[in-house]
Amino acid sequence: MNTPPRTDAREHTRTGLSKESLKQAYVDNLFYVQGRFPEVATDNDLYMAAAFTVRDRLLERWIKSARTFKEHNSRTVCYLSAEYLLGPHLANNMVNLGITEIAREAGEELDLDFECILETEEEPGLGNGGLGRLAACYMDSLATVQIPAIGYGIRYEFGIFDQAIVDGWQVEKSDTWLRNGNPWEVARPKLAFDVGFGGRTEQYQDASGRLRVRWIPHMVVIGVGYDTPILGYGVGNTNLLRLWKSEAPESFDFQAFNVGDYYGAVHAKIEAETISKVLYPNDEPEAGKELRLKQQYFFVSCSLQDMIRLQLGIAGSLGAFHEKFAVQLNDTHPAIAVAELMRLLMDVHGMEWDQAWNITRRTCHFTNHTLLPEALETWPVALFERLLPRHLQIIYEINRRFLDEVRVRYLGDDDRVARLSLIDEGGERRVRMAHLAAVGSSAINGVAALHTELLKSTVMRDFYELWPERFQNVTNGVTPRRFMVVSNPRLARLITETCGSDRWVRDLDCLRDLEAHAEDHGLQERWRAVKTAAKEDLAGWLGRRTGFTPDPESMFDVQAKRIHEYKRQHLSLLHIVWLYEQIKQNPSIELSPRTVIFGGKAAPGYFMAKLIIKLINAVGEVVNNDPQVNGHLRVIFMPDFNVKNGQRLYPAADLSEQISMAGKEASGTGNMKFSMNGALTIGTLDGANVEIRDAVGHDNFFMFGLTAPEVQQRQQEGYRPWEIYKADAELRSVIDLIASGLFSHGDAELFRPLTDNLVYHDPFMVLADFRAYVDCQRRVDHAWRAPRNWDRMSILNTARMGPFSSDRSIREYAERIWQVEPVPIEI
Ligand code: NBG
């Protein structure tokens, strides 16, 4: 087709950025896409029209980007991730397009309720927590630093569950985010690939007499692509998020249908569609379910087939595949890519082992996101054999060649061979996905300096000794577009005014310019006013949602993240109960008024995490209803912590709780979001906290607790929490109070599993850090009473957060791991 030259008039109405064209486009979209006129339009219609208006502008940039990348045959990053926790698109896309103000004016002239339109958007919660949100930040930064990239993943029909709190307990509700339609995606029904499961393999001789293997799967499903454009900030670059939906090859098994077995006929369809139906709601520990392995293989196979299609279209052959694509494996979830790429290159495209292996290894790179042993994925060999028989053969062959190398290198060291093997032979034989990813990748990275060091010395130690040159650190980062400009516009305006330009939005190191003004009383006052306004917004929202409105004058002490014992929400609870007792004993005690706010979901099957939520609410009920106490202290649980609610929370926090047991939190990214928004951190030396503290200055960070080496040492010596319990009368009283039933209407059994666990096991050393934490909180309390100094520290925190922009992380990946150059798209 010959695309006609676009006249100015068309340019303007469909994709122009002036107020007039935005208005015209909006009305057109309401009419011709939604089929509505204003008098009968629902909130959703009004939102959809806005979304389509913005999407048209994105697609124009996407087409320009795709054309340019194709013409230049640009090296492309393919980010493989089972999770993307995107958050609402509309406001973010308007910021990246630079049209927020003009769109607001256009909306006013059309008599639209702009805030209501933004609120109507339902976020795609296609991830659990940090790992999925990191992938979303990286998509934003890849586009912003102008690197051609495709994010590949799964289009889950149901994302992470919505959380309600009923009687203090978490109740899960299914997330029907697609119910009202998803205006951001473009379905590509013709972009579809077959994905096999089960069956058997057979050897045969091809036309040239070579022995080859063919896989005859038992079942085939189809993966259909759905594309979401991801626009960079202030640039034309628009990348693609390509998510796969599983479908049955044919909607009916006609034979079954004809003999009257209607339900049997649709069974296959249901089975195929199940694959992309729902996100596994576990954060760290792996679920180990067959369906999850199916999901992993499904999206990896579609993605690699898509890349091969692209490369064949451009080059006609696959010999330079690794020059065209850099694949990043986001944790072990997509690690099967190593075996699948081998299979596609050899079995489908006729390549020999050595060449296929060379390409595979040079294409793939692997990020590890956790040190928790229970979260390291392994799959039973028997399950693999049943589901992916050909892949198991390939894995065995990779392993055979790999272990030969190891044996030559470490003569006679059989233990090491067993430790390095891709197969865990102790007990039920299992495939170690981290080992597969490590062997099949040219770079292996951790997500914070401490984490990478611990990787090298613990879980990946043997690999580090084997290939030290493959190990790298890339400290995580977060996007300042979403987590400052979109979520905290008042702060963004104040920073821009103070720095004299908005360059910081694309070059976060420019925040340093704030430092010169940190002592300036005028700025401090405005800074505080911005914080207070955000606190008022949050208080109002909490009031409407929970019936309890906190006092914005009090210190907002916030811990928001998945609920997990290693993150130690219960350490904060012990402090709260300690404060409660202090106040009860001395009602005229001098204390800074505090509102402790928790947010976070618990994995539905994680009993202890759910009990912690119940305890937070139970303590809140007692504390908030005790007039003797509630002038000093309030406790509130924010229900349904997700990206949208996070955006309300980060700007409003005074104190950010990052109190995991040292050595357990790989990086953390919430820590960065809070600090960017001027919260001071109370934290352990864990994950990226270490680097944040170094960046903001030790005086501007409340550090406490055992360090990672101290934790290790204490554990080696034999940790006995009951001794701490016995020796510390205040701690004992706190735990006894929880166990007594005071917070559970006299039920002395309810929280017993939690208190017993602390006293007799305490795997995350809550008791060992209790005293240090309480002392540190006292320092926080004192600091809060000197508001000018607090404001100064707050300004310095924001000013020094430059290194934690995900733009910096992406540039490091691009230079050190992917060797990929920016390709600017101007518009
Ligand atoms: C999480 C870590 C966090 C880290 C994010 C992103 C998993 C498996 N890991 O500390 O717990 O910030 O990954 O790297 O979800």
C-alpha cells in the first residue's frame, strides 16, 4: 500500500498536540471509537476517549520508531519477564508526551472532570511486587534513553488479586482488569505462534543425511501477541511491550462436537486458555506448580519465535542472531529460554550444536533477584520430562558438556561437580533453573552492590569461582517520571522552580542543584508545605477508604511492600506496642505524634504474613480507640497497596521503613521511591539501603541493626532468641502483651503462632534487632522535633537520589552488558 502524504489538517486532529486538536480528537474518539455522545457517556467512556486520544499520539511515535529501527537494523534489547507491574498508563503517557497541562486545559474547556477520568483507569497489575515493577521502570527508561527494546511477557487475564480487609484479615478478590476493555493494547491476531507441550521426541535423518531430532508434542496452544506502546520521556522513542495470550488452535474439537460431546469439545479450548489466565500471586517463594512452568515456557517460546521471525525477515538467516538481539532474563522465570533457543536453532532451523550454543550464550544475560533459598526455582525432572521432553534432553546435553569442562578444571572434585550440576541429584531429581540461566548466559548480575557480593559468596559461589568475569552488579533504579512527576506534581514544580529547569526529569543527577538551597528557610517552608499537602490528600483518601482519617500534622511513618517475615513488618509492630506501653505508663510522655501506616499484600497461602496483617489491624483497633494513646500514636493499614495507591503514599511519607534482616532484601526499590519524595529512611544495611545511605550521607539516614556479616556470624554461633526475650524486660512485656489477647478480644491463641515463632525460632532475627530499632526510633523522634533540620535532611535526601534513577541502571546495562547504542527518534 502507498501511504498518502498526510495533510496538515489530518496531522492536527488525529495526532497534533495543540489544545484544539486534543479537543477535536477527544470528541472524535468518544463518537467513533466509543460510539457515545457526552450526555450518555459513562465515566469509562470518557476515560476511554482520553486514552485513545493519547494512544493515537503514541502509535504515531511507535510507527516512526519501528520504521527507523528497521531501516537501521538496530540492535535491540529483549527483556523477558514473567511480570510487569505497569500502573495506570494515562497520566504517565501524558507526562512523557509533555501534554499534561494542555490536556488539562482542553479537558476544562470540554467541561470534563480530569481527576475523575484519571481515577477511572484500572491498572494492569501483571506483577507481584518489586521484580515486576522494576521491569516496568526499565521499560520507561529504555524508551527514555532511546534504546530499541521489546518487553516480552504474559497477558494475564487476571493480575495480582485486589486486597480487601474484612475484620482485620486480608480477603482476596480477583482482579478483572480487562472487564471494561484495555485501550492501550493493540491485538495482533496474525502475530501468533504455536507452542507445544508433552508428547515425545524422535530421531530422523534429514535430506542431507544428518541425524536430527523432532519433537512431537501432545498438545499445541497458540500464543497471540498484544502490543502496548511504551513512550519515553520527552523523546519520540516508543518501544513495545508485547504480551502473549494463550488460545486453542481451533475453538472446537469437531469430532467430539459431532458425536454430541459438547463439553468435551470445549475442554481443549479451556485448557489452552488457562495458561495465560492468572498471575501466580507469590512474591518470593516459588509456587512449583505445573501451570507455572507451562506459563514460563509458553511466553518464552512465543518471544523467541517472534525474535527469530524478525531476524529472518531482516537477515534471511540466523547466524547473526546474537548481534541483533540482547536478551535479558528477569530472574529464573524465563530461564527455559536457554534450552528453547537451542531447540529452535537446531531442531527447527537446522543449526549444529556448537554454533547454536555460541549464539545462545552470547544472546542471553541473567539477573538474579533473590538470595532466599526457598525462592530459587527448581523443577522436578519428572515434570520436565512429561511437559518438555525435548528440552530435558537438551538440558542434559548442556549439562554433560558443562560438567566435562568442570571436571577438567577441578580434577577429582566431585562435590563441586555435584554442586554445579544443572540437576540436583539429592532426593527427587530436579532441574536448577538458576544454573541453566547461568550456564547459558554471558553475564550474570545482582541488583545492588551488597546483593551481588553475597551472590558471589553464597548461592552462586561456585559459578563465580568458575567465571568471575561474567559477574556484574547493576544496582536497581526507579523512574522519576512516574514516582515524582506523575505522583507528586507539587514537589516536581517546586524542584523545577528551585533548580531553574526541569532537566532533572531526564537527568536525575541535576537534583544536586537543590543542595545549595537545603539551608534556605524559604525553601524549607515550601518543601514542608508540599509534604503537608500530600499528607492531607492521603489522609482524605484513607478516611474515605477506611473510615479513619489520620492527622497530617503527625509524622507519617510508612512501611509499604509485600508482607513477608524477612521484611519484618512485625519488628515495626513490636515498636508500636512498645510505644503503646510507654504511653500507657506515662500519659504525659514527650513523644512526637506519629501515624504508622502499613500497606502490602500477603501471598494468599502465606499464613504468617496474613497473621501479621491481622495483628497490624488488631493493634490499630486498640491504639486508635484509646484516647490516652491516640494523641501520640495511630496505626493504619492501607488496603490494596498497588502502583496507583503507592503513588498516593510515597509523596506523603515522612519516614520510610526499610527494616529487612540484613542479607535478605536483594535491593528494594520502594526505598528509592520514598527517599526521592523526601522521606527519611530508617533502615538496616541491606540491599540498596547501603548505597542510599552512602549517597544521601550517613547523617541523613537512620541506620540500625545487625549487618549481613554479623547476621551470618550470629547464626553460625547458634542464635537463641529466647535468651534475648528473657533478658530484655520491655521486649518480654511487648511480646507477652500480644500473646495475652489484649489485641484479640481476649483470645490468647490467635497470635500465638507469631509470638511463639519469634521467641523460639525467629528466623529473621527480629528480637536481635529490637533494641537497636527502638533506640534508633528514639533518634527519629528527636529529629522530628527539630522541623527545620528535618526539612533540610529531607531536601538533601531528594537532592542526592540521582544515582537511583532507572535511567542510570539502563545505561549501565546498555554499556556493560548489552553493548547497545541509543537510536534517537525525533518527532
Ligand atoms: C525482588 C527482591 C527485591 C528487589 C526486586 C527487584 C523477587 C524475586 N525479588 O529486593 O526481593 O528490589 O526483586 O530487583 O521478587
